[in-house]
Amino acid sequence: MYPKAYIDYLVHFHGDRDYFECHELLEEQWKRDGRPNGWLVLIQIAVAFYHYRRGNMSGALRLIRRAQALLEEARGMIRQLGLDDQALEALLGDTAARIVRGEPYRSVELPIRDRSLYEQCLAACAKQQLAWGQPSDLGNVDVVNKHQRRDRSGILAERERKKRAKAEGK
């Protein structure tokens, strides 16, 4: 049984290509689970593809390389998450090479080896009326530039609350 946040991550990664949402979903799971590197690898992959699609090649390459380095420590968890760790390593290497060559972004599929996980994801995609594996809609600014378009008022208010509490010694 896989966590719902992980299924949702895979649905967004392969369905609507909302890499920002992928990051948000797994960041919470990562914190709940004690910050294991397997989740961090997947978070960094999503953020790397978010940057790559937006043309931030240096940011994308930096995150792909971090994910590659962490993958060595996280292979067991990556396999437990139903992914093929060797194929993922190859995908990251290929993506890094494409970025270095200055090649444009293209959508990819993470190498899912667990057939039941794949079928769960397909069903979840269909339920959300998304097509698994469709290329990213580069014209969808709500997804491509999501970090610029989201409401951050709650985050900013929480930061301010923490600053005040710290200043008051609480």
C-alpha cells in the first residue's frame, strides 16, 4: 500500500505535469515520515522539471545532480516505492545531459516497475479526467508559473506569527 500523497504525486507528474504540486504533496509526506531521502529524491526531481520547463537550466541541473547524489543512499526506498532505481538513475543522467546541451524541456515518465501501482495511478488519473503520459501543456501558465500565481497570504501570515512569537520569547 502506497501513501495517497505518493499516488497523487505520480498522477500530477504524469497527468497534468503540475510539478509544483508534486513538490507540495511530497514535502508534507517527507516531513511526516522523518525526512527520508527517497521522498527527497522525488521532490527534487519534480522541482528540477519545474525549473527545466521554465528555462531555468542552472536550477534544473543543480536539482537533478542533487537527486542523482541522493539516489545512491535512497535506492532501497525508491524500489519500495515501486520504481526501477536503475532506470531512474539513467533517466536522471539523460536529463542532466540534455540540460547541459541546452536542449529544450520535454515531459518524461518515471520508471514505475510495480504494475499494481501503475494501474492505481491510471485509475486515479482517469478519475480526475487526466490523460496519463500526455506532454506538458506549455501554454498553461497556471501550471508553468504556479509559484508566481498562488496565494501566499497564509504562508506569510504564519511566518509573521512565528517572528512575533520568537521576538516575545515564546
